[in-house]
Amino acid sequence: MVSVRVEEELQVTNTMLFDVDGVDYIFHGLSSIISELSPLGKVIVEQLKDNPLPASLLKERLLERFEEKEVNEAVKELMQLEIITVNGRVGPLSATPGVPEQTENLPVQTLVFHLINECNLGCTYCYAGDGEYGAPMKVMNEPTAAKAIDFLMEASKDAKEVNVILFGGEPTLNWKLVEYIVNYGKKAAERANKTIGFSMTTNGTLLTKRKVDFIVENEIGVSISMDGDEETHDSQRPFQTGRGSFDLVSRNAKYLLEQRPKKPVAARVTLTKHFPHVKETFQQLSDMGFHEVGFAPVSETDEAFILNTDELSRLLDEFEELGEELVEYAKRDEYYGFSNLMNVLVELHTGTNKGYGCGAGLGFYAVSPSGDLYLCHRFNEQDDYQMGDIFEGVDRPFQKELLENLHVDHKTTCSRCPLKHTCSGGCYYEALERQGDITAPNLHYCNWMYRWYTIGLKAYVRIMKENPTYLDRVAGLAPACSEN
């Protein structure tokens, strides 16, 4: 059979089978290849999926139903695509990026600035405990902020683009420092011949005209937390006095959106138990003018908030409805700001292949008000995950140890998963919360992720059939599509 010896074992792993309008497709998660399957191809994959067979036995089975020539051609094609492996050998398209051999030269490209460990809201599900992260209230000062910017310029090494995320607590409680960081950062980037980008995550309650004007003038990307309709938002995101925040946030967001900032303004929706209909929430926030809307199930493990299996299933049903809307918009070459699915589509289109769940500890760090570096913003003030500081630099030995332990190849349950190179085990913080171990895969989301990516794959195929250049534009590979 082809150039395979009869005793060699053939196998198919890390794949998802799905159909679109009666046509069978396969997604090979290691190489990111999406391919239409012939009836023979489907039979071959089903025979070999997680079930190694000697080439001679596979051929014997197939020749009962198919001609030898077409069997040889089908097997050859699947081998060239690296969907079929021989004796477990992984081809170059399918290889997992390894653990960095050394960490000293890994550039730091994104810093999350915790400007203040305090918040003026009392969100019921806050993982940071009213923004304080379980520590006494801290406020970053100008010398620390300047040192953090200087550290970013130096630690980014030869990278030409760096990013600053303004975070809290609530960052606008330390607004003077926001202005200082942006102004200082721009000058520092110019001196270093780098491009610097700024973004901010805010609850939106303190966005005055002056602040909005500064945001627009300096092209700061903004994400505003809004949890849907007034009743839901006010019950989950009240002021610490108990008063609702919906009216004020809506008014401030509307003013910001009316200024037509060049950088997109996103809404982030946290979903808790008994969440309202997602499609209605999406439409409401889109009608307000948000460029994109993203939904995230709460990471809090309290049973009062966490989504159960039925609610997670309902969430996927509603995501699928939004996905169908997105496909219709794509056919008309119009943008549809359902960011959860857009992110999946871009990953599929660009061929994501990663060995880690995210960039935390690679080129992405959080810096505390006192200048300590942490694995990411969700680990702020957690001593076990301090990665050094801006004064002495990244703790490279600890970084190397963490990266070895966090790599997806150390998560044996991920080894045959089709999402090994896209999910890569998932969020480290959620693993700590749910599994008690940051190196563990997010097993509680495996089935959910499998179905979610099936929805994404079906949407991807439909868009590629109807408007194949659309995703080039969405992914930034071509001029942007129109916005409705």
C-alpha cells in the first residue's frame, strides 16, 4: 500500500469529523488542516481513528469494498496531509512547538499594569475580591510605572511591537497614572524605535468627558464589562453601596462610542447561573454601538454562580444561533462582532499551533502596583506565581521550570485531543481553581470545547464556500470588510 510496509502500523489521531450540508469533513488538530472527505476517506479515518492497524490489515478490509487503486490514492493523500501517521511518527506540519531550550532571550512583549488594587464596584463573582486580590489596597505610583515601561522596552529585546494593558481593580480610579503611563510610554517607545499599543479593561463607571477624550486621542483600546440587561447587570455588578451601576455605565459607554474611536470598543459579558438569553444580550450591546461582544462563563467556583452542565449546553445552543447570524453577515461581506466565534475563525484560518494555553510566562506578564511580576493578571499578589520584578527582571530559572511543567506535552490527557494545538489544556488560573493545579488541563470544559469547535468548524466551512476572502480580511491578511 503506497510506500508503506505491510507490517507498519497506521493510525489517525487528534481529529474531528463533522459534516456541513451532508458533506463530510475532517479537522486535523495538529496541522490545522480542514479537508473534505470522500466516502472512502471517511471509512479509512473511522478504521484508524485512535486505533492503530497494520497496513496489511487495513488494506484487506478496504479491498472488500473498494478498488485497490482508489484505496492507494486515498491513503497516500491522507498520509501527505499527515492525518495518517506511520508507526506514530509525527510529520513537520503536525509537530508541537517545544519547550524553549533557554529562556534568557525570550522577549517580554505585553505587560498588564495593575494600577490600583481596589474597585468601586462590588461584583458578586469577582475573582479579585473587590479588586484587592486578597492583599492590602495598593496604588501604583509614577516612578514604578516609569520603571515598568523602561523594563518593557529593555526586556522586549528585538521585538518591534509592545503592548500595555491598563488594569486594576478599576484602573480609572488612578486616572492621573493612566495619562502618565501613556505619555511616558509613547516617548520611551519612540526612543527605542518600537511601536507601543495601549488597551484598558474598565467597569465604565468613571468615564468622564475628559477621560474619554484622552482615550480617543491616544487610540486606547477599551473593553467595558457589561453583563446584559439592567436587571442582570445591577444584580451582578452593583456599587459597593448596593446601588445599581447599569444606567451610569450605559450612559458613559454611549458617550465613548459616539466619539467613534479608531480603536474598537468591546463589551465583555460574564455569564453566571441562570444567565439571560445570549442572543438578546448580544443584540442589545451591538445596538449600543459596541464593535464586538464577548461572553465568558464565570470562573468563580461558588455553586451560586457556576454554570451547570445543562446551562453550558444552553450556552452552546445560543452560541450556535449567533454563529448562524455571523455566517449570514459574512456572506454579505459584513462584520459581525461576536468575538468568541471570530476568535475561533481566525485561529482556524491562520492555523494556530501552540504548545501553551496562552502567552502567560512566555511574553505576557502582570506587574503589581509595587513592581512585582506575576504569571498573569489573575495571579496578581499570589506569591507562588511571582515571576520576578521590574527591578531585577524575570526570574528565568523559575520561568524555565514553569514552562516545562505547563507545556501541553506534559498533559497526557491532551495527547490525542484534536484541540491539542488550539486549547493546549486551557487557562492556568481556571485549572488552579477547578483542579487545584495550574499544570492540569481544564478537564471540566473538554466536552464543551469539542462541541464549540465543531460549531466553529461548520461556520468556517460555510464562510469559505460562500465568501472565501472574508476571513483574510477579518484576520488582518487583507483590507477590512465593511461594518454594518
